[in-house]
Amino acid sequence: MVRTAAAYFDVLVAIESLAAAETNEAAGKRQFDYADKRLEVGLGADHRRARSPCAVRRRPRQHHPRPQPAR
């Protein structure tokens, strides 16, 4: 039962972490779009800084199984 509860809470943490990462990625894209529009109208923009959050390469998900207690 303890392992089931731990797995349940691990899933909840993973869901929240994913939501936070997606929100952060969307914010980075909005920032880049804003900088791109400023550049188009001649106000200048630092694309390197605006692009940096979006330029992070997505890594494949790695599964790290929970170590099983010795029996």
C-alpha cells in the first residue's frame, strides 16, 4: 500500500512538473515572438536572449525506476 501511495504521488508530481515546463516553454515562445515583432518594426531586439529558452534541445524522457526494497 505504501508503494502504491508513493507511485500515486510521484505521478502527481510528474504531472505538475510537466505543466510547469509547458508553461515555461510557452512563455519563452511568446518572448521570442515579441522580440521578433520589435525587430520587424525597427525597435531592435536581442534575439539571442529571447531565443535561449526555446533553443534548449528537448531530451528524450528517461525512466528512472524506483529501487525495490530487498526481500
